[in-house]
Amino acid sequence: MQRRPRQIQPTDLKAKAVGVVVRELREQAGHSQERLSNECGFDRTYISRVERGIINPTVSRLWRIADVLKTPLSQLAKRMERWIVSQEGGAKKPS
């Protein structure tokens, strides 16, 4: 039996931030991954991979997710930035 290759988990905070915030907002809205993906027109595994930081959505897809979650895209970005700062211990690293 052939093993599936392990998916590499992101170590970059920016890659993780998208997924963390999407998951938080989805759960606050009371949506399952399946419901969110259906309303966005995406496959459920796409949402799962976004939330785990395996892939990052394009801006247009992120905008669609934000619309379904009834959250302005700018609010999504602010929450991502706050999450990154909190993970860095409050000290912002140079880009």
C-alpha cells in the first residue's frame, strides 16, 4: 500500500494568518467548511487547505470568502495583521 505524501505545514506567519482568520470568521458565522465552500462555489477541500495554510487564496477568492462571511475584506486583512503581530510577541519584524 502506497502512503500519501505528508503535506508541509506552513512556517511563514503570513501564510498561516490567512487560514487562522478565515477559520475564526467561518466558525463565528456558524458555517461549516462545506457550507462556506458551497456558498463560495469552491470545493470543500479548498477551504480546508486555505484554513490549514497549505494554499493562499487569490484576492478575488478571498474577497468572495469575505462576502459570504459578511465581513469587509479590509477587516479580514486587519485581523490577519493583528494575528501576525500577536504571534511575533508584539515586535513587528521588518519585511
